[in-house]
Amino acid sequence: MSIQSISILGIESSCDETSASVVKDGLVLSNVIASQSIHELYGGVVPEMASRAHLQNILPVVDLALKQASIDKSDISAVAFTQAPGLIGALLVGACFAKGFAQTMNIPLIAAHHMQAHVLAHFIDNPKPPFPFLCLTVSGGHTQIVLCRGYLEMEVIGTTIDDAAGEAFDKVARMLGLPYPGGPLVDKYAEFGDEKKFSFPVSDMKGYDFTFSGIKTAVMYFLKTQIKADSTFIERNMNDICASVQYTIICMLMNKLQKASKDLNITHIGIAGGVSANSGLRKAIVEAGKKNGWQIYIPKMEYCTDNAAMIGITGYYKYRKGEFADLATTASARATWS
């Protein structure tokens, strides 16, 4: 291996995906993901079951990632892992493996922030956004507008004060009797519905912050009223309900993003996180781009949901800057943006 070459082993285990990736000089050589379908039986992620599944999956997933990358473990320059935020038991599995690997191979350890990694997923493939750019990061646990001035220079300028957009999608899906994970199903039904059929309140916070608790409450009372008059209401109107709810949530996201873009005079715009895979959101941001003169950046679908490639690319930029962690670094379920 060339002295200049940097090969990062990335480990992601923040929730219910066990993933390993090898990133060499900023290029993804492998990205292996083991999903956990067991949680579908319980309507949501069961933390203890997730942790046990990570324990079972971590070794074979890392082994396969190295094989697919055609690289020996002795050629790995450093190992990066998701340090925060996430389910603490799940994070500990990845953290402990990464520490053991780094200590055994006598290589640096790199701690990655999960949401920063989502932003840096934009730099896995071309085209890559120039700095500064705004990134709307939307997932099951987070909704943020991030001002990106550099690879590792980011500032959260807007965030949700309660639920995340992804959580709102999933909870509305549960009200509709849809199985977990419900968010993608809402998107699927919405494709065939009328987004203007039912009206729900578009919440507005000061600045660039979001709130999604109101939309859940509005949908809950709306459904109770309609079902009381017609027990088959949901079944007969599923497509239109999903389309209307999705439209409302996307309006809230886009309103704040457009405000931030205008106020800061930034026209390079990206989206990231699991909900960035939502077809309605992707369509909305492309349309807003045409209307506002934005240059839009959207990672490939495989890099939107939780994956180790984004951890590996984060590790790559941290390695170049010499930002290493020591073995005393602990996993954290909640962490401030750093």
C-alpha cells in the first residue's frame, strides 16, 4: 500500500442496521449492510433485540466488507465507528469492535457523529457540493438544517423541538394500521393519492426550527372523527390521507429550507438521512430548485439510509485532519453536535 493511500474501515451500528464499509482515498470499495427484520413483528425497533443482532452480525459483515474490497485487514489505515447518537446498546457493539480492531492492528481509532456522517454522504459520489452549502438532514430521530462550511465544519441552524419528520411519518402510519416501518408505505400510498384532498395544519416555528407533534395530533383527531361517521374511512381513503399528510410534512420542511437559503444567500442545497429517500421530498426539492435557482445534491439511495460508507467517508476526512479518538472514548445515545 502506498504511503499516501488512506484506507478506512467504517462501522455503523446506531440502530437496527449492522454495516461495514471500506473507503480508500475517498472512494467506497465496499458497503455491506445487514438489516434486522425481527422488529417488524413489534411495530418498532426493540433495543435489546437490536443489540443482540449486532453482536451476531458484526464479524461476518466486517469480513465480507474486507473481502468485497479486496483488501487485507493489515492494509487498513484506521477504523471509524459511529460514536453517537443512537441506541446505546447498539452503539456499544460497534464501538467495542472498532476499539478491539484498532488496538489489535495498532492503528488509529476515529469517532464519527452519525448526523455529520449523513451530511458527508454527499461526498461519496459525484457531483459533490461546494462550500458553503445547506443540508436538510431528515431521519426517524432527527430533522435539521445544517450550514456546511467545510468537510468537518458544520453548524446546525435549525432543528426539531419535538418529534422528527421520520417519526411523524411512522406514527401516522401506525394510526392508519400500516406495518412497521410505516414511513416508506406512506410514501408508496401517497404516490396514488390527492395531496390536496384533506387539509392539515402547517406548523411554523421562529427561525429555522421545526415541530411535528401538531401534525400527529391533527391526524389523530381527524381520523377519530371520520371513523366515527364511517368505519371504512381509512380503507377507502388511504391514498389520499397519505398524500395529504406527506404533502403537509414536506411543506414544513421546504418552508424552512427556503427561508434559510434566502436569508443566508446560499443556493447549493443537499438533503440527507433516511427520509431523504422519500420520493415526495425528492420531487419537492427538485421543483424548489428550479423555482429558486438552486443547485440540488441528493446522495444515492443506498447512502441515504444508515450505512457504513458514510462513516468511512467521515473517517477519511477526519484522518486527513488528524482527528483521532483514544480507547477511552465512549458511545453516547445523545450527543451535542461537534
